[in-house]
Amino acid sequence: MLMRSQFKNKTIKLVRNKSTGCLEWPLPEGKRFSNNLHNVESHWKDRIHYPSTSNENVQSKYILPMFPYPSGKLHMGHMRVYSISDVLNRYYRLNGFHVIHPIGWDAFGLPAENAAIERNVDPSEWTKSNIADMREQLLRLGFIFDWEREICTCNPDYYKWTQWIFLKLYENGLVNRVMSEVNWDPVDQTVLAAEQIDSEGRSWRSGAIAEKKKLKQWVIETPKYAKKLFDGLYDLRYDWKDVADIQMNWIGKCEVYRYKLPLLDENGNKLEEFLDLRVPNPVDLLNANFLILEPDHPFIPIERRNPSEPFAIESSSSWNFITERPLPLVVLPKNLFDQDVLCGQYYMKSRIGSLHNQWDKEILERLNLRVVEVPKKEMSLLDINELAMTRGYGGYLTSSHLADWVVSRQRAWGTPIPMVISKDGRNAVPIPEKQLPVLSELRGKEIVDERLSDGIGTVETDTLDTFFDSSWYYLRYLDSKNSQSLVERKLAEKHMPVDVYVGGVEHAAVHMFFARFVSHFLHETGVTSCAEPFHRLIPQGIVRAKTYVNPKTGGYVKPENVEDKKGNLFFDKETGDELVAIYEKMSKSKFNGVDPFEVVDADGIDLTRLLLLNSAAPRTVIDWGDDHNRIRGLKNFLDRVAWAINAYVENRRKFGAKFEPASEKVETNYKETYNFFVRAVSTFIEVLHTHNTAIARLIGMTNDLRKMDPLDAGRSKEIERCLHALVIMLQVFVPNTAAEFWSALCSVSAIQPELWNHDTELAHQNWPKIDANADIEFVISAYQISCSRLPVNRQTLESLSDAELMNLAKNHLHRPFFECFENASLTTSDFRVHRKSGFHVMIELILDKHITEKDINDVLHTLYKQRRGKKGDKRSQIPDEKSPENAG
């Protein structure tokens, strides 16, 4: 670092001593390194200087953890997701990438509004205070974020562009204001999405029974994009696996056509509602005489739902834009509806009724209902859909159940909707783009607008759903200070899609769908160059804690009121009742929350990170508590690393420059150790995203080093290489601990000083690479299941073409698998080759559509039975790990 001297008019160079650690190495005999973790952490947490990764001339990696709601306090789930993303951030930095690892705040929403009301403060002040607290907490935990990219959805410079996206959707005919039935929370006085209501019909936040209510709502016509979004998942299945399946189920197969039929009142006047009709064959509209509604259809008055007898709704009908005739609305009781389901398929709780159908005729006769005969008309499917699209009645292929996205929310703390409503409430016009952002204080204000018939209107009082705020935030991180556009296109071209998106698996359906929808829309309008926003995902399981429940009352009991008796018997100290102990999602109401900082104060940041990352694969639920054995095991691991480093430091000092080299056998053995474990750890971090298994490999590497003769530590080039590689890799998990280990390595002269820059901090080193003549993995994969894998010489494998690789696999190296595959009468339609230099070459089999994941598992079971009893070199292969998160 350069500094201007205060005493002389010249620049002097101050060299930071990279070798000054917390402890004196070698450690005295009997001193356990793990007993000094807090001291080590205190010493290094402010001394590690991370290199800048803002070099735009190198390839970028965009690692995106889901941004948090600023509740004011981090929980263990936050710590887990940011520990996972931080590992990837550090890993890619060490591999020379320009890493984007941003953080921000999903700041709007009802919780802040309610909390502010309770405390009689402004929600913006409440939110700002919480953000400041959580920012400090994140900094204390040592996560490396790009703080200069920080965003906050409640800042006008952010929601200006949220409003801009809304206006663009409106300009493209995707936004409508309609009267629709909504789920209403009577306590929070706001609309609830279907996902915000539990199985008992209660609001996810207030606990109140949700009510049905009709309101004018702003909706976005997401079903128009359903097929595009559904089909796009086929290309994402390799990387998304089960999340793609969740999304596919959420969207649904696109095998029906949508028509928005206007509702008519009893006098034939069009109302502000439409009936969402979905039919597999649009030509059926030519013969439609009436519509049959399910007993609980939202168009049925609440008091008349689930009737005991069939009836026709007298007050309204629907309009058939093809025949230009009204369609009476018929409601069936449940017993007739159950029979009717066998005769006709219902979509969105309705179907077409026709005089051409005998069952339908019987329904009409029972009601004594006469319908208008439909004049014979010939139209093709294309003609029908063209007419529908021209008149704004739909006419596109879509899902059978995906509804419009209701984005209106009846609350103040949210993004203002940039629309002006006429006095009579019938018309609305957009606020001009140049007047954005529309600030919160303008909501409900009267303004002059000549576009409205009476020349005056009111700024919309509703605000946008917070899912709208988070549907595009990944783009804003790339250009967070830009006041002229949402994102500069060249930045989006360079850095999108997000390379790895890390967050809770509970967001796989709703948030991910809306983010994909907005991304596809922005791509179509030329804002971005790619349609799909996320390349790979790491859906993270929740962290649960032990909860004590009284089975008599169903109530939760505080841990301090629990008497713990041996044999896993628990009793309520106050009542004496026996309790049941179960693991549940952490919650204040369940008295099972775990404060991350209590854990950190007890065990330190590094050990807490290591415990979270080692406890389970990212997608797996973690049951937190009773971790003493796991902590002891991880401390023993760090002590074994310290032992190996101690042996190196002690014997390098003893030997100096004059020593007899280690034997060829030792060098060969530890060269193999180096290549195997560097490849394995790298693969599990970068390719498979199973950080727990990467840690297991680091433990395996340490165990190999533990077997060495301590004297060899001071004279073996390969042991020296293993130790340096081990510490460099270890830093992504325990940065402070690894910095201390590095300072120890740097305290002595290296056998091969040209390989190691001991004058540079650990964070500035390069990730170790395997040798050019080492083995890499040759993998066969299907449905992200590792079907067969073998170590093969890197130079041989990486030089082959795709066709040559497939030939080598089928006829030689992976022949047993392919024989079982063909014996099961399974076939492939194609294959793809995925190459990762120095890691693996993978052949992904593209299977015929009728082949299922079960078929592949059956083949593997057969192969396993054939191989059972045979022994191989356990260390030469990474074991097949067939869970989705471990698949290659």
C-alpha cells in the first residue's frame, strides 16, 4: 500500500507483513488449536483484505442470494443462505472471476406497515432502522457483499423502475382493471393470494379466516405467457431439476384455449367482469348455448353457492362473441356436478353447455330453461382465435388453471400504482413515464388529466404486490445507480443470466414464476438480451429447531419451562403434563427461535458457518440443536489440519535449505492425494453445489496428511503442495481460521517458493489446479442422476470429440450401464456433452419422453446387483450420489 509521509515530501511503500498471525507456530506440544478459535477470529476478522473483483475485462460470475425482508434481525435461515452464496463468491474470486455478489432489501409489505402502526412510527423510518441493524449484522458475520450495488425496493430510485415495468405491461395490453373476487383478510384489510391462505382457510399472517369479496383489481395477464414459460422449463430441467417440476405443476400443461367472455346484466349491458372460459376445442364455441358453473364458482352469489337444486343465474349471463348471443349461466348442485364431471371437462370451474349434448339438454329440461338456438356457422380455429385477439377476448393456448396475477394491494406501504382513476371509477389512464416515480404521498390525490372525460381524476390508492417488486431486482443490481434506464443493456448482456441463484425452496413456485414472467416480457421488449433470468439454482431447505408441544392442548411450551428427563421424556414444569418434542420451522410463536449471534458468541463465526454448511446438503432441512457432537467433530478436524501444518512448520525450520528429499513413493502418493481431492472439492462446490460433501473431501484430504511421517512434511514437495492447497480451499468455509493457517505456512521458507506467493494474503491466492496428466471424471447422466462414472486420464478425455466420447462410453468404459439400459428396452433421442476442464466430461442422455426417472433407477438397481460383491479403488472415484442435489 502507498502512503504519503507526513514528515518527508516523498511516497514510501509500506509492506504489510502477511505472516504475522495470532499464534506462535509451531504450536507447543499439547496446545489444541481449536481452543483458540475466538482469539484467531478476533485477530483476523479486520485484517483480511479482499481483492477487488470489479475488473470488467475478465469473465463474470453472478452469484445471487435472495434478498431479505428487513425485519431487523437475521435468523438462522438467513445465515444459511448467505453462507452458501458466500462460499461460491469466495470460490469464484479465487478462480479469477469478476464476481457479482450483491445484497439488498425487499422492503415494502404489510409486516412493516403493521409494526409501524403498533409503534406509532412512519413505516419508512421503521424500515430504515431495521435495514441499518441488519446491515451491521451481515458485516459482523463477515459475508463479502458488493455493498456498492445495494438496493432497497422502497426507495423511489428503485420503485420508479418497478412502476415503469407496470406501464410497459399496460402499454402491451397485459394489464387490466377488473372486478374480481378476492380472498380478503378482515384483520389486515388486504387481499391475500391463494398461497397466503393455509389449509384451514386462515391468513398466513393475521390468522383470520379469509373472506370472499369483490373488488376492482389490477391484474396482469400472465396466462398469455404460460406456454412460453412452461416450454422454457424443458431447457432448464438439467440445471433446475425438482424446481422445474414445481414450476411445471404451478403453470400446468398448456392444452386449452382461453376466452374472456364479458358478463351481461339482466338488461344485456356489459359489466366490468368477464368469465374466464378455457376449452380444449375452440370450435365448441360455435355450438355453445349456455355455460355450466361449478357449485362454488366466484360468479355465484355467496349465499347461493353449493345449492341443493340446479338453478340459472337470472341477474347475469355471458356473451358469446362468436355467435353474438348471450349464454345463460347454469349452476349444478354437488350431486349433479359429480355426475356431470364424467360427461364434460371443467376448466376454471366452468364448461360449455350445448343442445347437441343429451345430458346438457336434460339439465335444461329439469330447469325448464329455454335457450336461444345458435345459427349454424363455420369458422376455423385460426379464425376464432384471430377474432378473439382482435376484440380483446383472449384466444390463445394456455394452462387449464393458471389465473391472472392480481397485483393490487389495499395498503399504503408499497409501490404506488402509476394510474389515474376517473371520478366515476370506470376509466383509468397511465401517469406519463416522465413523471415517474409516483411517490406515496400522491396516492388518492386529485389531479387534472384531460385524457379523462371530466378532466379530473384521482391517483390510484392501491399499491403493488411485493412479488412485483422482487420480480426484477436481479437486473437492478447490475446498474443500481442508473437514473436513465432500468439497466444498461450492455451490462445485462454481459452478466445475465444469473449464474447461481440461492434461496429458499418455498419460493420455487410463486416468486420464481413471476420473476421468469417479467424477464421474458423485458426480453421481448428489448430491455434484456436473454429471456430466462436464472441459469442454476440452489434451493435451500429450512433450518428447524426443537419445539415442545403439549398434546392435550396443542399449545407450545417455552424451553425454560420444560423439564428434561433422561430417555427423551419431557414435562411441563408448571402443569406436569408430558410434552412431545418435535423439530419445526423456527418461529416466535413456537418459542423455538435460535439467535445466530448467540451461536456465534459461543462457537465463533467460522465454526458456525462450518456447522451450517456441513450439516446437510443445501436442499435438505437442517434440525438445529444438540450439536455438541458435530461441533466436537469439526473441532477435531481443524486440530488435525493444525497438526499437519505444525509438522510442516517445525520440520521446515529444522531442515532449512539442506535436506534429503522425500522418497518417490511418498511423492507419488501425495501427488495422487493432491489431484484427487482438489478435483473432488472443486467439483462438489462448483458443479454439484453440495458444500457438505466438499467439506467431507477436505476432511478426507486432512486424514491422508495425518498419516504422513512428520519428517516428510518438511522435505516433500507434494506434501507441501497438499498443505497449501488445503488451506487455500479451506478459506471459502472458514476464512479467519484459514488465514491463521496461511500465516503459519508463510512463516517458513517453502521447498518450492516459486509456486507460492508468501508475501501475499491468502485471499489473493489462486485456487489450486489439478495436473495436466491427472484423472478426471467421465460421467453418464440422465435426469440429473449420475448413472455411471469413472476416473479417466484428463488429456485423453478432453481431446475427444462428442461422437468419440459417446463411442468410448457405449462400447468400452461405460458398457455395463448401456447394456443394462438397452436390455430394459430404453432408448435415447439424443445426448449432450458437458465439459468442465480439469473437472469432468459428462454425457447427458436425452431420453424418449415415455422414459421416467423410475426407469433409470431400475436400471441402476440392476447394475448394482450385477456389481455387488466386486471391490474397487474407493479413493479413485467420487461415489455416486443420486439425490438431485448431488447429481452430476
